Amino acid sequence: MLREAVVPVPSGAEPFAHDGSEDVGVLLCHGFTSTPQSMRAWGEHLAAEGVTVRCPLLPGHGTRWPDLNRTTWQDWYRAVEDELADLRGRCTSVFVFGQSMGGTLALRLAQEHPDVAGLVLVNPSVLTQRKAARLVPLLSRVWPSVGGITGDIAKPDGFELAYHRLPLRAMASLQQLWDVVRADLRRVRQPVLLFRSAVDHVVEPANAATVLDGVSSEDVTEVVLADSFHVATLDHDAPQVFSGSVEFLQRIHRYRAEEAV
């Protein structure tokens, strides 16, 4: 019997972890077809602040695009939920930060786990207004992939380590996740900091508006990034995202500690 060759994860795409404070932990969730490479600088910034950090490589990602077609949103969700459970056992306050589909997964974790302390979302996706997307469930049965959506970065030397093809069966599953998350947005009551790029060629502005209008959170802040495209964590405004997220988690953790006294 022939065995399928194991495809190694390219350098930079590996999952990463840092054990820091037992007070604050952050779970980082990368986007669809992407890898932890897009989140590594953010994770390193958090680690330098003493935060405990986890960033898993989601199933089907970081190898070959056909591997992603063999997974579903439930697989991706289980992976981040397992990491969340680990952080909840280590840290007093656990936050979830996500970019694009990582933001979708972050919202689902907040819906299912009310003890999540807060969310930082960067260009989260919960829908698409592209008419062609309606055909994805049908096309995915006969056509495995189309051209990719990676590397939407304004910075000239910006590079995202991600698939250059868009696996359609996996995309159809992501659309199912969007439906689930949108239906339960009112269950999100945690503080939310949402960064939205003024120009995003992947996720339309309606996504941020839907999230902000739909959640029940009383503590909600939207920040518009003027100089970045979709992958803002690798773009000009990354320092603003990193510093703003640290200020956010410090404020929320401090409030939670005062409330617990």
C-alpha cells in the first residue's frame, strides 16, 4: 500500500506558544488559508509584555491547499477551543484575538464560552456580498479550487505565508460558520475591540458593521486603520494594532481584578 507523503510545514508557519504571566493569556487565531506567520509579530509583542500566548496552526493549513478541503469549520473550531481550554487552566483572564476567519472563530468562542475576558478582532469575516459566493456550495462539488485571496497588504515588503489557491469545499464550510456566528451574535457580551482597514480587498465593510450592530457587548470600540489592507497585522498599522490590544487587555484585566475583590 502506498502511503501519502507527509508535507512539512514551511518555516514560519509553525504554531507558537509563550508561557508568561498567569494573570493574562491570549489565544491568537489566524485567517482562512493563512498560517501563524501572519500573527507571529503580534504574538511576540504580547510575549514581550509578559502575556501567555498560544497560536495554533489550524487543521488543513500550512501544508497544501487540497489538505484544507479535507477539513471543516468544526475542525478549525475544535483546534482553537482546545487551546482555549489550556489557557483557561493557566491564566486568570483569557482573551481571544483573531484576524479575518480567526475573528469568526474568536466570536464563536465568545458565544460558547462566556468566561472569555474579551475579544480583539482584525477585519473579522461573517459574510460576503459577492454574488458569486452563492455558487460556492454547488461549485465545490465539482471544482476543487479557484485563485487565492492572500497577500492583501499595502506595505511594499509585506508578505503573507498562505495558500495561493482558494479551496472551495473548505470555503463552503466557512460560509456555514458565518451563518452560525451571525445567528448567535447577541450571545457575545464580552468587551470587543475591532480594528477595520479603511481599504480591504477581501472583507467588505459590512462585516464589521454586522458584528458591531449584532453583539450585546456594552464595551465596544471600533478603530479604522488608514494605511493597511486586509492583513493588517503584517501591514503599516500593525504597531497600532499591537499596542492597542495590549492597552485593551490590561484595562479589562484590571477591571476584572477590581470586580473580584
